[in-house]
Amino acid sequence: MNRPKVFLDLDRTIFDTDRAIEFWQVWAKYYDIVPEMCVAERDQFYIWKDETYMHDMSNQLRSYGIDSNQAYRQVIESEMSDGRLEMPYASELVTWLKGVADVAVLTYGPDDYQRCKAALCLSLVGIPVVTTLQPKLEILRESGDCWLIDDKDLGVKPPDNIHFVQVISPDDIVVQDKPWPIYSSLKAVKEYLYENLY
């Protein structure tokens, strides 16, 4: 029996992106920056494409005269690499999926910054990380029968080969009329996949 293919989003699905502001606290130990000011300026470094945006962290670092590759290494080598920035229940979900499926991360955004965040997730060790600046559906259309776990609303019904499960913040309102299941915890996502993955 072929193992199912499961693609996991990174930001706000496995990685707690809201806590990436803590990177600045690490960098403040090495550089003459004020973390609160850097956080306040980050929206100047958003790149918008259609209704999706990405934070060009590397460009923001360079604007302060900081080498982005060195800065990412500093974060990866810091105490933040102990898994503390994973979303609740991410480790349990990913550990279980590794045993039953072929798992990969599919994440939207600049490669260097995305790989830095993935490297901070202990549960993702050994899992391929695919970064893209294209819409994810364009990539997954060519992937055969597969699953996508993501926090973003796809906006359209996915092609028949893509089984989509949306995971949202517990504070968000669950929209009932979507053509895919929506859950507010990764624990609930795991329970759904346990019943429906095959």
C-alpha cells in the first residue's frame, strides 16, 4: 500500500510565526538595534502579491547593515532551537505523520527566512522543506493524490487530487460553508487525519 503524501504549511501551522519577533531579541545581543523599533518597522518590508504577503526579513536585516545569513545562523544556534516556537501539538502531529505518510513542508516565502524558521522546529528534522513564491495549488496539481494542511483559506475549491484541511487560530471564527474541513487545533487535525488519511 502506498503511503499518502502530506504537505504541511509552516507559518502559523507548524511554526508560531507571531513569536518570530523574538528573533530581534537574539540579534540585539550582537547588533546595535532596538528590537521594539525593528518590530514596528517590519510592515515596511512586506511584499504583497495578490492578497498574500510575505515578510522580506533578509531585506530588513540588510537595511540595518546586518548580514542575513549570519543572523539566521545566530538564531538557529540560540536557545530558540529547542522547539519552543512550534505551534501547540505540532510535535505530536508531525511525529505521528512521519510513521504513516510521506511528509514534506510546503511554505510560501523567501527561501532563507523560511528555512531558518523550519530549522527551529525539532519535529521537522529529516523532513524535506519546499519553499515557493508560487501559489501552492500550482505546485500540488502536479503532485498526484496528496493532502495539504494549511492555515490559509485557499479561496477556491482545490483540484480533486488535493485533500485540504484548514487549521485556524482558536480565536478565529469557523466558517461552515467551505468545501473542506476546518479545525482550530492540530490535535483535532490529527484526529481527522487518523479517520480519513487512507
